[in-house]
Amino acid sequence: MFPSKVPRVFVLASAVLLFLVTYTTLHLYHRVPPSYPTADSRIVPVQDAVAIEKQQDSGHRVGTEAATVNTLDPGSPVSPLKPAIEDGGSDQRPPIKTGGSTNAGSQPAEHLLPLPDPKHCRGELEFLVRSSVELELTERVRYIRRYIQPIFSNSVDRDDVANVTEPLIRDEVEVDLYDCGDVSLPQSMPIKLHVPRPHPKEDFSHLIFGVATNYDRLKDSIGPFTHWISGTGANLVAVVIDAKEKSHKQMKLLQHDFDVAGINATLVKPINDRFTTSQNHFAVLVNMLENSNPDTQWYGLLDDDTFFPTLKPLSDGLATLNHNVDAYVGALSEDFQAVRGFGFMAFGGAGAFLSAPLANKLGTQAFKCIDEAIGREGDTILRDCVYANSKAKLTILPGLYQQDITADVSGFFEAGLRPLTLHHWKSWYREPVEKMAKAAKFCGDCFLQRWRFGTDTVFSNGFSIATYKDGVESVNLQLMEGTWGHADSNDFDFSLGPLRAPYSADQKKSYKLRDAEFADNGDLKQLYVRTGDSSAGEYDQVVELVWQKH
């Protein structure tokens, strides 16, 4: 009896094995992008596909594990990831580790997913797909695309929060960033919004700016500087405090980078090797005077992270003052504790501006002012030097912001302000101000202009789209929301307040601007992102607004 059953057992086992192989193959490869053959070296091995699939099903994000794949595919149109400059991190992120031993002394096997490739998607989704790597979006996103038709006018009440009856958040579709060639995007009429006219092109050669910082920070600042000073005619003088540690070739290359960016920059060494960075923040005035011209009206002393959305409003504000007399112009910190501690002065992050006559007076006394200074900070040295050598007192210019606020600064940016300067945007808080301020290049003062949409949404151009659970009518838009650290201390009431209490996450949902660029036809594309809860398997939500140039 026993021998006769052996063949049947083998037949049954063979059938089961064949079924398992077939099922496993179909199941494991059903997520492989159809445009990639299974033999492609970028596809993970079968034994690791289960781990990858679990990550995908839980809303796995692109970018983190795929950052180094670009080195495998030099022809990919996807731009490389930008380095984490402010954190001092590397521009190469570790690939995902999906298998292999993790015992001490052994090297785990590393397997990479392919990067999302715009050529696998509709042309309208190209910006979304290309940006998804740097933004580390989930591999599937809930996506909304709306077109805005700007109506340019000189009579727009910039501070009015106009009502738009139709909702902004609608017609959402799910997009697979790895395979979106057949995505059907709902069609809708462009939204008409009244906005100020773009700033006319002007020459700002009457302005000169000075900073003091180290070589690396200055190099990293070329991008932000390019946004506001490139091609404007204004001049920049930068003291490279560690210049003596750099070779002639390095300094020449850095100068070349500024030249290529279209920035009229002069890079100089400290006039005294013993000066601290703070002392150089003041001493740069001497170099600025050497590189000015008879038409220079205003000398601006800045921190290297002082940022101007655009120079036109600053120039207009300074033009209301007399540059032919001694004038000391700036802004206090928004935090009364800082004012109490440092005194009544132009805080350096907001920018300190001197008229030409006063700048020349202080230039001749610069070394004496540094030697006799009681305070150690550059802006306190400047203040004391002004008071010791002139009768000028601080003139506060509205719109200059020191931004001594931390962490969640959404209340500041959603208040409808028209900032001349921004500060601390890559240290005390993190916001992509270059991308945010592209709106200022498109429609001037429309940067941070606000609109109500439908019954529950407020759009702050260049920063966020916020929806409120209890509707917009429940929100006092005349008051700034105190979202940052210690906003409830009353120390900000004199400058920004009174403030309203911050909303909890279940009362207010925000889509924050995370990328923006100009298309070849002049359209401005903005991506507003709401990060999904990965622990709950939520996809990220993206609203792309396309401001039509024509």
C-alpha cells in the first residue's frame, strides 16, 4: 500500500508548488511600474519586495530611500536633491535598507526604489512629480489642480480679504507618482483674483548692502541673495571672516559664483584679523564706503539671513525719508524681552539703514567705536556709534521684521502683512522664503495677500491654504494667530498683537507652500502640501495653483 501512494504525493506537492510560484510572482510584481522591465537593475530583488510593499501600503514616501538612485541614471530629468545646508548635513541620503543581516560587523544589503519619473505622467503633472523627490511625498498623493487668472489693477485694496464664493479645495484625484500617464484631471474655469500690478523694473543702484559671515555660509546664501538683488543695480559688500583660511582659487571661485548670479558683489577680508564676527558686522561699513559711489543714498547693514521679498517696497519706504540728513533707520525686535535686554536700536536681522551723510560720519570713527564699545553685538556697536557721533535717533520703518519668533510661524505669515524684510527663516524657524516670495515677482504686493474661499478656507498667497472646521466666520482675521513659542506671554502685543489663540490640528488644516517655479510661458506654479499621517496610512495632499501670466 505504501509504495503505491508515493507518486500521488509528489503530484500533489508539485501542483501546490506551481500554484505558489505563480501566485507569488504575480503578487510581488504587480506594483512594478509598467515602463520598467523586471530585469531593470533599479527594481528590487523578489526576496525584498514584501518589505517594500509593506512600506508602500503604509504611505511610503519617495525621496528618502531613493535619493542616491540618480547616480544610477544620469539621464534622468529628475533634479538631484538639494543638500541640507543649514543643518550641516550631507547632500546624499542613505538608501532604504530592506533586507540582509544587521548583526554587528556585517554589511546589510541595500536595495533602492526607482525615482518617480515625469515622463511616465501627463505633462501637467511634471512639476508635481519632479518636486515629489525633494519634498519626500508619499508615492500616492491626493491632488488638486486649480488655475488662477489674475486681474491686475492699481486700485486693489491689498489689505482687504476678498470673498470668493466657490470652494478652492475640490475635485481631488488620487495620483500614483510612479504611473500617472492615464490620470484624468477635472476641468474647471480659472479663478479670477484681483491683485496689484507687478512691480516695474527699476534701478536700485542708490542702495548698498553689507554683510559679514564665513565662507560656507556666504556660498550657501547666493541663492537667497539672487532672488532679491540680482540684476537690480544694488551693490553688496561681504566680509568673508575666514578668508585668510581660504586659497586664492577658492575666493576667486566664490566671486565667480556671485558674478554668474548677476549680483554686484565685492568680497573682502576683515580689515582687522582680531575683529570678531559681531565686530565685523559693524566694520563692514568701512568697506561699503570704499565701494560706494556719489549716487549711493542708503547703506544697509544686514545679517546673512536677512531676506527681501523684493527691493521695490524697501526703496519706496526709504524714499519717504530724507537721505541728505543724518538718518538711522530700522526696526525693533517683536519680542519685548529682547528690546528690554538689548535696548532701543535697529535690530540687525531686520536690517539697519544709514543715510549717506551719517554713514560717512561713522566710517571715520569706526575703529574708535569698536574699541570703546560696551556691547559686543554689531547692532549695539552701531547704535552706540550713531548716538556718540550724531543727533540722529532711531526711525522705525514699518515692514522691517526681526522675526524673533520660533517654530510654527504660520500666524505671522497668515496675517496679511506686507514684510519688507524676513529673518531667521533657516534657523529659528524653517520656511522656503525664496519659493514663497516668487509671488512677489509675479504680482508685486500680492505676496501674502489673502482671500476667503467658500465658507471654510483662507488662502494666504505664497504661504498656505487653511481650512477651518467651524468656518471662516468663526475666525477674527483682523488679529494675528499666536502660533509660535511663548506667543501667549504678552511680550509680542506691542508689536504684533493683540493676538488670538492658536487653533488645534483638528480645528484647522493647513496646506503649506513647499515649492514654486516659473514656467517657460511665465506662469507661476505653486505647490501647497498637507502631510498625511503615515502611521494611519494617509497619503499626502497637494494643491497645485497655476497663476496664468497671459
